[in-house]
Amino acid sequence: MEKVDYCGLMSGKRVDKSEIFEVFYGDLETAPMIVGCPICMECRLIQTIELPTHYLFVGEIIASYADENYLSDGGIDTK
């Protein structure tokens, strides 16, 4: 939780956050996902929109990866 909080507080423009977590790659081999996250969604970048204070990234979900403990009836159990 400490690492997640840190990443939310620090701007990627000021701090390199690339080595905070252990990552793995899925089908695209270009979208890093965090090892240990119960659910990861692999996305392909479709468009980057520059706004006055930040960027908005628009993507397409290519695949999802989930720990079996978080699945129910073949899908993600949102409860």
C-alpha cells in the first residue's frame, strides 16, 4: 500500500517510478503490469490527448489477468 500511495503522490515527470514494482509483460510485450496485483488489464495505447495540466491516455483492453481467488463463474468477481 505504501508503494501505491507513493506512486499516486509523485509525478512521473519528476520521479522515475519504473523500478518500484516487479513487472511482467503479456501478449503485447510492451505493457508492463505489476506482479502481485490481483487483477491486471493489458492495454494498447490508442491516443494521447494533451490537456493544460496533464495527459489523457485513451486505450483498448487487450487482455486481463487475474488471480483465481478473484474469479467467479469464469469472470472477475466484483465483490
